[in-house]
Amino acid sequence: MATTLTVNQRTQSIDAAPDTPLLYILSNNLELQGPRFGCGLAQCGSCSVLVDGVEIRSCVTPLSAVAGKSVTTLEGLPAWYAQQNRLASAPELHPLQQAVIDEQAMQCGYCYNGQIIKGAELLSKNPQPTVEQIRTAMNGHLCRCATYPRMIKAIQRASRAMGGGR
Amino acid sequence: MSSEFPATTFPRRDFLKAGGALLVGLTFAPGVGAQQPPGGAIAGPFTPDPEQLDTWIAIHADNTATIFLGYVELGQGNSTALLQIAAEELDLDMSQVLAARVETGKSPNQGGTNASASINRGGPRIRLAAADARQALLSRASERLGAPVERLTVSRGVVSVAGTPGQTVTYGALIGDRRFDVPYTGKAPVKDYRDHKVVGASLPRNDIPAKASGKYVYMQHVRVPGMLHGRVVRPRGQGAYGDGARVVRLDADSIRDIPGARVVRRRDFVGVVASEEWNAVRAAQQLRVTWDQPESLPTSPAALFERMRAAKTIDSVVMDRGGVDAAFAAARHVVSHRFDSPYQIHAGFGPNCAIADVKADSAVVMCSTQGPYATRAKIADVLEMPEGNITVRYYEGSGTFGRSCYDDVAQAAAVMSQETGAPVRVQFMRWDEHGWDNFGPAHTADVKIAANADGKLVAYEYHGWQHTWSVTETTAQLAAGRAASEGQDGRAQSLTPTNTGEMYALPNWRIVNHRVPGLQGYFKGAPLRSPLDLAISFGAEQVVDELAYLADMDPYIFRRQNMNGDRWLAVLNAAAEAAKWSPRKAAAALSKSRVVRGRGIAVGTHLSSYGAAVAEIEVDRNTGVIVAKRMYGAIEAGQIVNPGFVENQISGMLVQAASRMLKEEVTFSRTNVTSVDWVSYPILRCSEAPEVFPVVVKRQDQPSTGVGEEVIAAAAAAIANAFFDATGVRLREHPMTPSRVMSALRRA
């Protein structure tokens, strides 16, 4: 059975069981490397994507639930950012992706798909978050390497780069 | 999706066929010389010969170099830092050096990437190999340019003659496309540390840009043609290691409605495969299996520790210096307590994953092992195939922090591929990863330490009980019928002077290790980052703190006058200075407020480096919630190759130590582990993370030692000591959960 959905601004028809969690579609059918399996229980944030600009857990979201909607993965974040900000062309990286590099924030980096997706969602809604707002927004995204302090700094840096924050 | 060899991979065999390399390596024969470092490459069948120089470095025609490392990138940055060492000695730019993917048969066997070994053991070898290569290249350049070696200088792999502009030749032109055939000497001059430009610089990590953009290929992303998706089917949560797991009944029809799904069974190993991943996931959950689940586990966490203490242990006196008993009898202040530390889980963020392609007489296994050669032997065992017919290729997964179940998943994929005749990709589900991990073993201790009236430590006695590490992986147990077995006592799985007391100057010192037989009602064990050290420090550093209290002394000042040598003293001072520690007696100003604050200081190590930490915490006396607000961690690990990486390691250790001290504990019923996800095994979250202040104490003149594990013990104990400072009460078991805190406060 075919489902139509838009992923990273490309609309396509997916032939898969409608109850298949979106994560497996993105990983296997579309061969994307941003969203990744962490728990399958919506507990960790490893699989996060944006659906119409809102962060969701793709490991528990059935394909049928995103039919006709616009999905953005880590790979599509620069273009999504350009669209949000009416830029003529997409930058190579979303400012938060660049900030994560500049801060050398991660260790293994496996959770950073979710950290960056959630952080980008936060910055789109609140370009100048306080540290407390960052901590609250990011609280559902676990990091076993425990790099939270640098991740917070990366969001602050991205906020500055985007012309917001302090 | 990834191809089999992404851009960072250099297929050695093809390269050699093309005859295209300067291949330089190290020899590890005894008697190489005083600068030969300990440990290192292991010669063996089907292993690149460490006596051959081409095991280590290749120079290409385009004036770049490939470095063959035996150590794997685990998110700690070693694949960048080791290249810094090579680039430094070769006078190459970092953009000119590349690390080859680690693979058995192509990469040197340097043992596992554990015990913080990469820079410690791997660094000197790469440095000496690079120095040999440089010398050989200069000798060729001297001939080519008609100038003595002494007049040659190198920059970015371009050799020039001093004072003769324009007279140059590149490394690539000298050697690319030809073999060098120069033996490793281990005697080529290496640069003086004062001349280092690349080593010691906080260069960025090579792997981070691709990880930030989504282009990095983790093991979990690898796919191969014709591959089936597999999942294991096991009881939800392991039982006692010695029991294994036994299938009583399996109803293969129970997954009949799932397209393409089928059962793979060998003895008590049960898995499912399907061509669609979601179908494999569903089938694994839906398959009806009845397991024999004996009630072998203790009735409670408290009963676990009693079982360990009552067990028929193998006891060894690891240290007995001076006259301990007499010293205690004569001492002014004596403190003696029992401490309990639970099993904890590696809990890699992405469950372990492997792909195996097993043919009749060969196999390729891709996985995230810390030791590809050790994994190859474990694969050979379950496949009953010679090691030389097996290739293990490393792909990074999520941070593993020790021997999590990566060998188990690799064996599972191998067995399922052998059974189905197709390549099989197995990824553990979260409950497999949490429930069937090789846990960091539980530990219980009696700690007794004494000081004289001047606050000098005079006696130290530590009795610790724990079992050692499991050897047989679960798949080998279930599929191949291999008996559960345990490792021998050894560094990091038993008490040693290094992890138990050596930080202090101790005239009278006794350590007794009580090895618990781990096959009788316990879990699988394995090294978990800074193994045993956290538990040891949790007890010993609290007792030291109590002595300071009895001696009416500030705990930092008390330690300062008892440290064992200048390097311990320097790292202790560094942590105290970072925290702007002002001396006062602990718990001197107890508050009646709902939220009370405290600070603690402690020292600790893993195997080789010096660590110290300060923690500042808040305790809510109404809820029992502890929040680590600020943590300061200092490390001294000899020569620092990349200070930025070390700071990142310290930061991670401080926060992870807070997580392990405040939250983490394996829970269980009589039959199974019950902490099988992030709700039943919580870890520290972003809102709970302390601010961190890492301090790197540099000793560039000293050999590098490890930095991946050396601050955990100090950080954990600093939190425990801060709790006393805040409340005047001691917690002698962790994690320091709200319920433990509340009952301790009520008792006080």
C-alpha cells in the first residue's frame, strides 16, 4: 500500500505497511542517516525528526500518521532553515549544526541527531532561549556520553549566530 | 547508505597489489630499547606482522599518508589524536594524514581499545614508526637532492635543502608507488616535546563535521545487498549468568501472519529474520517462547550484597605493608564503615548492531567492537571456523564505555547468517541492550582508615568483594552450548594498590580482595568505564573525609598533607583552585532550609593517571532530590596530545559520574533483570546536568597516560562528600536516590 509523504522537501510515494514506524521508512526505504534507532519507545530522542516543524519521535510514529505531511530530517535541516528564514538558498549547515562543530560538543555523536533536531525546533520558536529554557526543551533527549554542558553551549552559540541571543 | 568502503577507508590488499606504498611499521621484539613502551602489538596468525614496517604507515604518491591503527574511534577522538602524533613526526599537515578503517588482517593487533590505552600505548608506537619513516624518507631525499640529511628540512611533506630555495622533493615523489623495505628500528630520533606544534594543540576532531551533518556512517547505518534483518528473542532481562536460558517451548506458528518472518534457532538461541526490518521487530515481540526461568537471583539488592559476603570467596592479600593492626590500635582517629555499590549498565545510546555474511568457509562480520581481533576469536568459536577465514571490520556505534554486548550481537548475527545462508543484520532492541548487557559488577566493601592527632594517615585497610568479568557471551552460551565462564583476577577486575590507596602516603596498608564466584546467582560482568574505581572511591574517599572531620580539618587541607607525591598533590590542588576552595571543616554550617548546599572534594584514578574533583550540590530535604550544580575535574596524564579532547573527556566523566552516583542501578526480580529501558534505568538528563569546569594539568615532558576514565572515581566520591557537607549525614550505598536520601535524613 502506497503512502504519499514529503521528506526534506521531496514528495514521494512509499510502498510499505501503514503501521510501519516512520523511522524504518526513513532508514531503510529512503536511506537517510539522521534519524536512528535508540529505544523504539519514544524515551531517548535518537530518532527525532520534524513533522511540519514540530519535533516527533519517528520510532513510534506510524507511516500513516505522517501521510501528506512534511518531514524534515537532520539532512534536510539546512533547507528547512532556509525556508523558515526565506533565504535565497540553503546554507551548507543549519547554524546549530555549525555550532555543534565549533563547540566540539559531541563525543560519539549518536544522539546528536535528536539534540540538533530538538535544538533547531527550539531556536525556530524561541531564537533567544535562556539556559533554563534550553535545559527544559532538551530534557527529553538523553546523551549517554553526558555532553549536555557543551550541547547547551552549542545552542547558545547558534542563537547568537542566528542574530538572536546573548 | 554506506558502501562497504567509504572514503576514509583504504583497502590495504588492493593497495599492496598496486605496489603503491611506503609501508612502515614497528617491531615489538624484546630488547628494542629503553624507549620501547610497554604493551602493544600482538603477533599471531592471520595478523599483519608487527615486525614489518608496512603494518603501520603508508605514504601515497599524492603526498598523503595512511596510518594503520589498531585502536578504534569510540567518540573520544583518538583517531584524530593519533594522527596528530603521526603528523607531528612526519612533518605532515593534518589534512595529509588519514586513519584506515580498523579491520582484522589489515590493521595491527594492538589489543582492545580499553583501559584508556589509545594514546597511552598506541601513541608511542605511532610516534616511533613515523620517526622511522621520516628518517628513511630523508635518506632518500638526501640522495635525490644531493644534499646531506643535516641540511634538509620538511614542511607538509615537502623536503627542502636549507639555503637553496627551489631545491625540493615531496615524500610522495620519493616513495609513493614503491615499497620502502626498511625495518623498524625504534631508534629513529623523535622530536623534543618542546618543538611540538601539532601535538599539544586543541585541533578539532575529524569525525565531528560528518556526525553533525548526518553523513557519518555508524554501524547502525550499514546495509549490504541481499541482507535480512534479524532480532534476537530472549527472556525480557537476563537471569543468573550461570543458568543461561533454556527454551521449554517455542511456537513458530505464532508469527505466521508476519510476512517473510521466520524463526532461526540453534540450541537455546532463538532469533527471527525478515526482509523488512519492522517485520523482524514485530516477529521478535510476537513469537511465543516459554523459557525455563529459575529463581536464582537474590531476593533484593540488600540480599545481593549479603550473598556476596557469605559466598565461598577466593581471598588474596594484595598489599600488607607495615603493621596495620598495631597502627589502628595506636591511632587517635579510626573510621570504619561498610559501603555497597550496585551493578550498573553500559547502556550504549544506540543498541549494538552487527552484520554478518557467513559463507561455507569464510565470514565477514561488521560490528562496533573495542577489539576486532578478540571478536574474531569469539566469532570463530560460534561458527566453528578457523580464525583466518574470518574478517571483522569495525564501524563506530554509540559510545560503549567498556565491553557492552557488542560481541554478543556480532555472534548473534554470525549464527543467524550461518543458519539462513544470507547476510543478516542484527540490531538489539533497547530491552536486549539493557537487559542482557555485561554489567559493571556490584561491589561491597569494608573500609577502615586511621589518622593520628596531626591528621596524618597512619593505617588503611580495605576489604572488597566482587566477581570478575564474564568470558562467554550469551550467544555462545545459547547457540554453541558453551559453559558460562569468568576471567581471572586482574587489573581493573580486582583490588590493586593503584586503585585502592596509592594516592596517599600510607605507612601501614592492607588490601584484601575477596573474589566472589560469579557463576552462582550473579549477572554477567564486564569492565564498565573506570571499573571498580567508582565503588572504591565512594567508600574510601568518604572515610578519608570522615577522618578530616574527626581531626577538625578541612577535607582538602587534610588530603593535601597526605598525598603520595607531587603529581597527586598537583592534581588535587588544581581541582581545589578551579573551585576556589576556601578551607573550612565540612558540615560546619548546617542549614535548616528546605534546600541545602554542600561541597565535596575527592581524588581517584583508573590505572595510570591522576584525577581530582570538586562537586557542589543541592539537596532538597523535603523530596530527597540531589542536584549536582557545579563540578570541577582535574586530570594529570603526562603529555597531552589534544587538550580540547581531554577537556571533553573530563566534562563527560563529571556528568556521567553524577548520573552513576545519583541514578543508576540494575534492578531485578528472582528470575530476571527488570531495568530494561530508560524509564526503569534512568540516567541524568539535560535539566539535571551540572555546570562543568575541566582542568588539564599538563606535563608534556612525561609519557602520556589515559584520560578516558581517570576522573570518574574522584567525581563520584566528591558528590558523596558534598552530601555530608550539606546535611551532616553520610550515604554508604548508591545511587543516592530520593528514597535513600529521605530515609538517611530520617535516621539522622
